[in-house]
Amino acid sequence: MVKIAFQQAAVGLKDSKEEGDGDNSEILLPQAPEEEPPLAVQTKRSSLSGVCYLIMGLFVILLGLVFASMYVYRYFLISQFQHVPKESSFHCGFMYEDSIYSPFKGKLELQEDVTIYMEDNYEQINVPVPQFGGSDPADIIHDFHKRLTAYHDIALDKCYVIELNTTTVMPPRNFWELLVNVKKGTYLPQTYIIQEEMIVTEQVNDMQQLGIFIYRLCSGKDTYRLKRRNTRRRIDKRQAENCHHIRHFENTFVVETVICEES
């Protein structure tokens, strides 16, 4: 007799007993392997995850930079520029020495009103009638945009225009800082005088070319051009006819501008 056994579909099922002469036979079915996802699909998912993490990291860094920039702008830049107004006015008084008007080496006081226009880049100085004499009251404009200086001699009611001397005249921002320090008492100006001598050359007919600020100062007044002689430290008073003196403060020292007409 021939014995025939059939395999069943259940996994791990075994036949316990067979009809016949008592012989037992056991047949184990192989377990079907689990299907694994293709390698290409796994690589694609890993790449997408890496890109997402990279984007999130860049976004976090960008937010940090934005907040850091806002902090710097708010607490540093704004606080700094709040102390630099577009227009600043000062009433100044300076002590200086003059061997001519003060032969016993006493000190004289120079007073002036200064207005600094940061945005328009020019300075306006008003020198009142001095108490000691020897100097004319004047209005002065230093226009750093046009690079011109205008002197309005109030006693003569005449205007004089010359190229801006950046060696002697401090720019608006520097001059503003100097006056603030003088007002606080953290800096004391020098007491000597620098004298600059100028000669009248010709009359100005086209006032528009001088710029709006000098035009407003000198409009309707006789206006003349000047040429500069050597600027030097003042030792003694030069005796010259038809000369007018304007003393003003536009640096760390007092400047005496001498305007002379050629005879």
C-alpha cells in the first residue's frame, strides 16, 4: 500500500496521525517572507526628510537674524540718532586772550549764537555787537554742500562770499559734538586767536549761484567776492585801512576774519 500526504495552506500546520499502520509523518510548510519596500522608495523618503529638516533649520536661523536686527536697530541705532537732531541751536560764550584789546593779558569773552542744520549740511553763526569793540557784528553761513562761506557785516550791511575753508571751519556734525562737549564742561576751547585776512575782489551779480541759504542771507545787499591771504596764528594787529574785523568761534579756537578793500 502507498501512503500519500497532502500539504495544507496553513503556516506551521502538521499532520498528527495518518490512517494505516501507525507511521507518523510531519511536513512543515516554509514561511512566506515579508515583502520589503523597494530601495529606491526608501532613498526618496530619506532625501525628502533631509530637505525638510534643512528648510526648517534655515527658517529658524532667518528668524533669529531678523529678531537680532530688530534688537540692534531699536536699542542702538535709534537711541544714537535720537541724540543727533536735524537742527540744533546753541548760545555760546568763550573766553580768549587778546594782547591788543587786553594789554594786561586779561581775557575777553566772545558770545555768539550757533544753529547747526544736520540734514542740510550747513551752519549759521550770529555774532552780536561785542562789548569790547574792535569787531563788527555779523551773520555767517558755512554751506558745506555749496562749499561756500558768506559773511554779512551788519554794521556795513554788506555780504562777502568766499570758498569754504575746511581747515578752519568744522563740519556740522563735528561742530555739534564740540559745542555739546563745551556745554557739558568736558572740553575747554583754546584761548588764542587765528587771524585770516581777505581781500575784496569783485561784486557778485548772480545771487542764485550761491545757493538758497546764502541767497536768503545776502539777497538785497551788496555782495562781493573775497580772496584769501595766508591764514596764520595772530601775533599782533595788522594796521590796514578800510579793514573790518569779525571775530567768531567755529573750531577749537577763536577766528578773527579781517576783510580789507584794496585802495
